[in-house]
Amino acid sequence: MKRLLSIAKIVRKKCEKFALSKDSIDYDFNGENDLTCMCAVASFALYEALRQQGITCKVVEGLFYQFKEEPRNYQHYLRRYSHCWVKAGKKVIDITATQFGDYPKVHVVSNKNKKYRSMKTITDYNYFNDWYGQTPSETISKKILTLP
């Protein structure tokens, strides 16, 4: 877990740099240091970084729920958003949760957490063809991961 967190923190910093760079000018997340609208791109970058280190993980598309108080069920939410994150074992690793409010830059919770509702495991970059103003690709993931 410690290694996973360390990698996620590094990838988060690289994503922040990328979002503020000229290379992201054509994306909706350009200039957003909280990584708003970058969840698919950032999740794939994290996925690639974790896989390179031998950590089994998946990119997940689903819904992120904001609740007024601790939820009993999904009918009592304030807002819900289409969202992406990485799942490793029984953990959700979300490096773009900051777009939803006061969350840590690397947000790790159980995959049973009611704020995250998995819909689909994504195995192909092409699934996100211009998904909410972002299109992750191997090229973009490599660019992010090679940033200093």
C-alpha cells in the first residue's frame, strides 16, 4: 500500500504539471490545478505507472456521488458525476477527487465506499473517445509519466 501511495502521489504531481502545460491546451482540463475534467486521462496515467511497477489494477468508469451526510442509499445524494478512477485490489485510488471538493490529492478508499459506484472496467483507451472533453491515449500517458 505504501508503494502504491508513493506512485499515486508522483503521478498526481505530473498530472498537475501536464494540466498547466501547453501540451494540454486542447483539453477541458487545461489550467485546472484541481484536475477538473481530467479523471480519465489521469486514471490511465496512474494505471500505466502502477502496471510498470508490477501492481495489478484497473481503470474504472462509474459515478461519483456527493452526499449531504453519510448515505443510507443512493437516493439521498446531492449530486452525481460521471467519473473515472483506478481500482487496485479492494481499494479505489482517485487522484482527481479534488475536483469535487475538499479531498486529498490522492484519495484512497475501500471499493465498497458509497461515493464510488463502479459501472464498467475499461481496458481500452478508445473507450474514452472525447469523453467529457478528454481523450486519454498511450501517447498522453507517456507524456505525463516522462514529466520531471
